Amino acid sequence: MPAFSFEALDAQGQTRKGLLEADTAKAARSLLRAQALVPLAVELVQTGQSLDGRSASLGQRLFTRPVFSATGLAIWTRQIAGLVSSGLPLERALTALSEEADDERQRHLVAALRAEVNAGATFARALSQHPREFSDIYCAVIGAGEHSGNLGLVLERLADDLEERQALKAKLVGAALYPAIVTLVAIVIVLFLVGYVVPQVASVFAGTKRALPFLTVAMLGLSAFVRSYGWVMLIAFILIALGTRWALTIGHIREKFDAAWLNLPLVGKLARGYNAARFAGTLAMLAGAGVPILKALQAAAETLNNRALRADALDALVLVREGAPLASALAQKKRFPGLLSMFARLGEQTGQLPVMLQRAARQLSAEVQRRAMALATILEPLLIVGMGLIVMLIVLAVLLPIIQLNQFVK
């Protein structure tokens, strides 16, 4: 039964908004009148419309945030997994989530999903009508769960995967946050000292007709350059950043950049481990849900942010299609950690490929977290020491003329 969004007046003249199900818009108005409501607007909630019932313009699609954040999607998946696993029919589970949703846009989205399911569509097909909210992999996993008859179990695994991915991302962001803040504060302080404090103090000694120390002269030259060309440098930096971002949209340039990034001493290992963990986790989830291995490999490769690793994964897909074992195909791609191919080989030998791939994903995630925390632990004191040295040089540039003048007076 289709879902309709409505706006109506109650007996007290207050405006009420909500959702209801009816065969037609006329039937929906009749239901509202039966509840002593005066319908003002009744519109069908359907694909291709915004979640408030109006046609979505290009501006709305570009500037309106998705209904579900990454964390919100994990929570919603966990909720529907719990309801379905407890034996509640999917339509009633969607009804319950629609009624309990606090956000109006989320309530309309779930109502649209429920309307699609009531009309006879599969849950995966209903989700695929909203590609901005649900990725192709998300829909593929749901579709595999429906096909195998284990939708509740598959939803639980999907919720676990989303939560683990969010936890890993949060830990990486947390590890990088403090160094980023220290770096930003250091840049602001140095620019303030060089651009304002140094010229103010040095102007005192301008009329002494004595040669200033080399450090002071160098600092004054740097200060004059920053004050004269600071905006030019800022504009040039922005243009370079925009140009780099545009260049990275070109496929072969992005792949070369990502390949070079993987070869960097510290962050390269982090990037390799993070992408490999994501690849292994997605592949384990899809294989465990009953998705054919070739389709699972294709989908897992698309989740990789690093284009070089994505190219390797697609090459491995070709080898598997030609008859090679998954472990052998991954072992030939040296950018992937050896741990991944080792666990894949164990999984193929024991017949427990999804379980072994999930273990590989967890070990790789743990290794990424360990490396990130170690890197942050090293960077924090180095940044503080570096900032202290720069400030010390600026202070010396200011104090040296004072010391020199004091010795001259004596």
C-alpha cells in the first residue's frame, strides 16, 4: 500500500504533519477526515522525490545532506536486524522504525521503503531506489540475505561490518586530530610572530646605525616577504591545491599518485593496511552472505579508495575468473599485505573462506590502529619540539639586538 505525506488542521486549528498508508490520495484524504482532520496537502512519497514529498531539484541533491550519516546507518541497520531476527515481518519492522523515527526525513524514507515492500518489491530493490542513502554493496548484501532466506543474520553481519568500519575510522581520526591541531596552532603563532611582533620590535633598533645580527636580519627579511607576498602565497597555495585535486580526478594520474603514496615510509603502510582491512571485511561479508566470489570480488574492489590497490584487486579478479585460487591471485599482487593471502589460503583449504577473511580483516585493522597510535605518539613530541625551536629562533632574533645594545652601552 503506498505511503502519503500529509499536512492537515486539527479541531484546534493546529497544523499536523505525518505519514499514512492508503490506496489513493483520495482515500488518504478520507482517512484524515475520519480522524477529524482537515487535509491541506496529501502527496505520494515515492522515488525521485525529496523526502518531504516535493520533487528534488539539482540544488537539493547537491546541498542537502543524506538522511543517514555513517553512524546513523549502522544504528538503523542494527535496529532492523534486531527486529527481523526476533521474528517480526519486514513490513512490520519498517512500520515500527518509521513510527519511532525522530527525524522527519528519516521517517519519510522508511515509509517509502515500506511502501515499496508492500507493493511487492524485494527489500534490496526498495533500498536500491535510494542510491544516495544505500550503496550498491549494502543492497547486494541485503539481496543475498533475502535470496538465502537468512535476512536477519545477514543484517546482523552488515551492522557489525558498518560498526567496525566506523570504529576504525574514528580511531584513525582521533590519532590524527592532536597532531593536526598542534600543527595548525604552530603555523598561526609563527605567522603572527613573524608578520607582526618581529617588525614592531626590530623598528626600535632601526635608528641605532649599528649592524644587526645575521639572525635578526634574516628574520626581518622573512617578515617583509610574508607581509608583502603573504596573500599571493595563500592564493598560490589554494590554486595549487585545486589544481592537484582536479588532476587527481584523471584516472591514470590518480593511480600513479596512489601507487606513490603506498611507497611512503610510514603513511604508506597505514594506507595499505587500512584498504586491505576494508577489502577483506567486505569480501568476507559478501562471501558469507552467499554472493558468488567473482561478484563479491568486484564489489569489494570498488570499496577501495586507493586506485592502485583497486587495480590490483581487479587484476586478481581476472585471475580468479581464469581459474586461479583467490589466495594465489592475491599473493601475486605485492601491494596487498601477505597476511591477506595467507588467511585466504587457509580459508580455501578449510572451506571457511568468509571466517578466515574476517579474521584477516580484524588483524589488519588492529595493526592499522597500532601503527596509527605509534605514529601519533612519535609525532606529538616532534611537533612540540619543532614548534619550540622555531619560536626560540624568533625570540633570539628579537633578543640579540637588545643584548648587543646592552653590551655597547656598557
